[in-house]
Amino acid sequence: MKLKLDIDPDIVAMMAAEVAAGERAVSAAMRGAGTGLKSAWRLQITGAGLGPRLANSIRSQNFPRSGESLDAAALVWSKAPVIVGAHDTGPLIRSKDGFWLAIPLPAAGKSLRGGRITPGEWERRRGLRLRFVYRRTGPSLLVAEGRLNTKGQAVVSRSKTGRGKVTAPIFLLVPQVKLPKRLDLARDADRALESVPGLIVANWVAARK
């Protein structure tokens, strides 16, 4: 007596199709979670008034870079991690040399390199000497003797009579600064992580239809 066993449908083919559906579902879920987190972080940065340039430093990458996998992953990061991290943690900033932090006032102007100007650069560019003024209450100052131009910046006075000459505060001096916490990146990251199981299930069901 001979027994013949035919399995219909083909279990091997069914399992292969199920694995393929799972790979598509997991890969799609991770792409969605990564893209969603990137958008959420960018929106949070612009919403905090930190500008689109810093927001656009947030990038994402899917793995594998091509194809689909049950081990798919997404990486979201910033190309300006120090700046973004500072606004996320709200650190206490001190001078690395243990001296004063010099905070430029409007009369200081901007650095040629962009951003805040330093006392050394200011003296070289303006041709004026800064003078330290200690204050018992409130921040101490670095001031200069000169005149204010049309931009409100201190420059050398050319007047022989001293007309228009002022003592202009150029820098505030403080021992430390507490940067306010303006971002909560972990909140959006946790939400993205929590969304992954639901995205996998939804994509898996859609792939089997």
C-alpha cells in the first residue's frame, strides 16, 4: 500500500511569502517612524525659535540602505549635535579657563566669522582698548571710550574736541550662564518608539491583502 500526501497550498511557499510580508512591514514601519521623528524634531526646533537652518541639521537614514529586512532600523541625528544638545539639556556654561564669560552687547557688533565676537577680536578690529568696570550688583563690564556710529556700534572717535565721545558698554562679564532648556527631544523619540509595533502590524496586514 502506498500513501501519497499532497499539501495544498504549499506550506514552504506560504512561509516564504509571510517572511517577505514581514520584511516589507518592518522596513516600512521603521521608515515611517524615522521620517516622523525627523519631522517632529525639526518642527520642535523651529517652534522654539531656533531657526530653519538648525532644524535642517536633523537628518535620518534607513538601514539596510536598500532592500527590506526583518532587522530594519532607522537612525535620526543632528549634524550640529553640540548646539542641539545644549538646547535639549539646558547646561550650565562656564569659562574653560575659570575666568569671565564675555557676552557682547549691541555696541560690540558681530564677528567676521559669524556669531558672537570676542573681546580680542573686537579690540583688533576697532583699534580701541577695552576697560574693565567692576560692579558689585549685576554683571561687570568691558567698556570702551569712543563714539557710536549709525548702527549703534562703538568706533574710534575722530573728534578733536571730544564731541560725541561716550563710554560705551561693549561686553557683559558673568562667571557662568544657565542656558534655558528649549527642546525635549526624548519626548518625540519615545513617541516614535512606541509607534513602531502598531506600524509593523498595520503594514503587515496591508501587505497580506
